[in-house]
Amino acid sequence: MKKIILALFFIIAFLSKAGAQSLMGSQEWRDLINNLQTESWQDANTKSLSLLNQMPNAAPDDPTAALLRTMYIHSEAGLLNDGKVTQDEAIKAVKGFTGMMIILPGHRVALKWALNTIQLVNEKTDTLFVTETNKKGTDIFAFDYIILNNKWSIEDFKNRDGELYSLGGIIKSITVEGHMLPRFKVIIERGIYQKYE
């Protein structure tokens, strides 16, 4: 989880907008990152929504808002998993992000199945898949399906094994699956990716 949070820092660092850089330097931002790292879901949820509300005129594809939406969805998934919100409450809280951009934290490409990695779906590269979990990897928060604009070939996917990428795109749909162990299912279209060196 710490690596994932650090990857979010790298994403925001690449943003050239002064507002994004100002936001990253704020105490509220640092508190939000700390809440995500310590899995203080209610505080992370409140802070990410507060920061989003400070950007009422942000375009649906604004990268800073996309990161905050991801943080909000992740914290809402934590609350859902902890039983602090119902499935109906969780979906109501995030369904307004449909049609908007999110940027997932960095994950490694993996040829063998593992949690918190980028995987193929059905041995094809038309859709990539990430199972997002809590820090310990004991609770599944979301199944993310990313439909890339520029598809990778099977050979490209194999050559990227172990490399760190952030994926993003436009939320096509977001639903809740599972009754005993609920989690989000997020379909992301017009997918983009960024490699970290």
C-alpha cells in the first residue's frame, strides 16, 4: 500500500498545473495520504471528498480530480468492507463518478496471478485487470477492468512483466458485487497507462 500511495505522489508530481502542485503541498493533502496509508477509511473518505468539493469546476478528465476520485472510491471500499456503509450507500456515494476519469495507483505487471498487480483477462490484452486490496492483502476492495485505447500485444505484456504502471481512464460503470464480502467492480474504458522508471 505504501508503494501505491507513493505512486500517487509521482503521478501528481508530473502534473504541471499550479493548483495541483499547491494541493499536493497542503496539510489536508498530507493528512489524506496518511489516512490512506493507515487505512483510516472514514477520515480518508471525508478528506478526499472535501478536496474534490474544492474543485467544483474541474473538468471530468482533470488529473488531480481523477486521483481524488480514486482515493474516494478506495476509501469508500474500505468502509464497505468494514461494514460501516451498506452496499446501497456505497454505490450511491460513487455512482456520480460514472463518465469521469480516474487514475489508479501504480501496480506491477505480472504474468502469474497475484493481488494488486496488472493481469490479463482471459489470456487476452484487450482488457487488463487489477484486484485491489487492503494493505495486508486480506480484503478485496475492487475488481478493476481497464479497456486500453492502445492495446498491448501478448508479447508486449510479457515483456512488461515486473514493470510498474499506473492505469486510468473513464469510468463506464461501477457496481457492487458480493454479499458476504462486498467489493466494487469498476469498468474503465478509454484506458491510458503511464510507466514508472
